[in-house]
Amino acid sequence: MTIEFHAVAGIDEQLIDMLKEQVMQLKHVEKTISRAEIMFRKRGTFLENKICELRLTMDRNSIFVLRKADTFEKAGIQVVRYLRNAVRQHRREAEKKLVAV
């Protein structure tokens, strides 16, 4: 699996390592995950201007999650939490299709 990070200056290495570990754990849930692209960016000057985006590619599908928060850490945690649920749901739907066939 390929994991790409695109980040603005000032992103903590510990946050990147934590997100990398969380995405690798998703690979154990869904074996067809082939790529993850994680992007950190700032938008505007308002309070919740830190954005974390994650695009996960599996089979011929992709899941895209975007979360805003007042820190990159909070946005990253929210993205991974949502993505974990989305991958599990994708897995359940794929298993239902196999049983139906």
C-alpha cells in the first residue's frame, strides 16, 4: 500500500506517524486498500481553519473524507475515526454481495 502525505509547514511528525499507523491498521480490515493520500492545509483565518483530507483507494472505489478543526491533530483524529467506520461499512456491503451471489 502506498501512503502519500501533503502538508503545510509545521505539521508534527508524531501526527504523521500516528495517521500512518492508523491507515495501516485499516489495511488489516480491508485487504483491497491500495493507496492512501493524506493532505493537511489551512484555509482562511477563522477558528476552525485546519483541514485534514484523506482519500483511500480500494478495488475500483475510493472514499474521501474531509474534516475541519481548530488543530491538525483534531482534524486528523476525526478523519481516521470516520474512515474506520466507512471501511467497515464497505467491507460489510462487499460481504453481502458475495453471499447474494
